[in-house]
Amino acid sequence: MILHFTFPYYYISCNEQRNKFKKEMKEEIKMKNRMKKLLVLATAATMMTAAFTGCGSGSDGADNNADTSADEGTSNENLSGSLSLAGSTSMEKLCEALKESFMEKNPGVTVTVEYTGSGSGIESVTAGSVDIGDSSRALTDDEKANGVEENIVAIDGIAVITDKDNSVTELTSDDLKKIYTGEISNWKDLGGKDEAIVAIGREAASGTRGAFEELLDVKDQCKYAQELDSTGAVLAKVGSTPGAIGYVSLDVLDDTVTAMKIDGVEATEENIVAGKYLLSRPFVMATKGKIDEQNDIVKAWFDYVNSDEGQAVIKKVGLILPQ
């Protein structure tokens, strides 16, 4: 009796368990199939998104890179080698600023600049001992005849300066000529105090001196109390010498000296651009032959100088862009 009742109960229990197990297995299989389908769909969606994103990114990236290249100048990490410049001391501030920013964009290139005077710089590029000759004056016909190309990168004004204690703050161009040729030697003759005029100038090879004398039409006629070999030296000497007068590049002016009006016109960028101020001159980066005949590094340098970023550097140091 015990076996008769126990067996059916055991059988029924096992059967229910099997049915339950089968049902659970079916549900699990269905769940796995759904998960597989979802995984496939998700993978496909991800791949399509990446494809579209890649296409869009490539197109936009190309445009953005093109814009950046045009606005900020050529940047080439693969460009390597050296670039040498020599010449005008008046161009030191400009050259150092361009050198620093150019090397940052082209880390494989080393730029060296020697400040030896405009005449020496033109001689060096003519001889082929440097890539670029810096000149703070226009090139002569003889220099151009030697195959040297005049590449004007900026315009600079020449400021006439005196010490801060001088009461004379304005000169005519004729007065200025007479000071430097020795016809006027005391400030009292110009409405100032009884004080000797100390005429300070640059050395013979200086582009600043060459431009100053040419613009005033006093070339080889000047009588200098002192001839100094850099723009900075002239600025310092005039600022510390009673009765001194000198001339410097407009971009180095500071409050240690007084910039004089010439023919009633101040030495400012606006007046130079308008053609009102007498004493202005080009900043030249000369090459032996045209730029497109130079090596890749020289070409890259001029590409950078002429780019939006290079032009911003020129303006930042106080120079005027060529028209």
C-alpha cells in the first residue's frame, strides 16, 4: 500500500519538474536569441555611426586644417635643417620675434641671426655665406645687379630723438639737415637753452644711417660727435646725454627719450602710412635670387612671414605692413 501510493506521487512530481525545466530552458533560449539580435543591431549601429562620423570628421578636418594653414602659416614637423640670416641691427626685434614663432611651428629647423649691419648683411647673402641678408634700407642698383633680390617684409619709421630735458620738441627738415652737417651747433639757435648740440649717429655700415642720410639728402656730409653700432646704443646714449640728438627705429621708442616732430608731423604709424612723415624706410630680407628659387626652408620662412600669423608678429613689434 505504501508503494502503491508513493510511486504515482513521485512520478507526478518528476514529470512536473521536467516540464518546468523544459519551460525554463525555452525561456532562456528565447532570451539568449533576443540578446544576440540586440547585440548584432547595436554593433551594426556603432559601425555605421563611426563610418559617418569618420567621413564628416575627415571633410571638416581637411577644411579646418586648410583654414588654419592659411591663417597661421605653414607648419611642417618633417622640415629639418638650418636657416641663417645676417644684417641690420634695427631689425633685431623683428627677427627675434619671427625666429621664435617660426621655430615653434617648425621644430626641426634651427634659425640663427647675426646683427652685423645692413651693408654687411647684403655682402654676406651676395657671397652665399647666409641664406638671407637683412637690410633696413632699400637695396642699391649695384647690389641688385649682383643678383640679390629685395624682399620688403615691413616698413619702419625713423624717429629723431633728444634727451628728456631738451625744451626743443620740433624741427623742420632743414633744421635737421643743418644740425647733422654742423651748420647749427647750439640749441639756442633753435629756441632752446644755451647748450651744445651733441649729434649721435650710427656707424657707416648701418642701414638706419644710410636711410636717414638719403632721406634728408645729406649722404656723406654728416658730422657726428659719436657713431654707435646699434639702435639700442643710440637710444641709451641720447637718453643719458644732455643736449644729445639721435635717430632710431620707430619700434624701439620708449619714455627715456623725446621723439621730435619733423615739419610739424609726429613719428607715428598712421602718419607713415599716410605718407605725411618724412623719415620712413623698408625692412628688407634679401635673397640671392628670387624666393621661388630658394631651398625649402627659405621658402617656408617667407611663407610664414607672409601668413596671417607672421603678419601679426610684424605688427606686434610695432612695424607697418607693406602696402
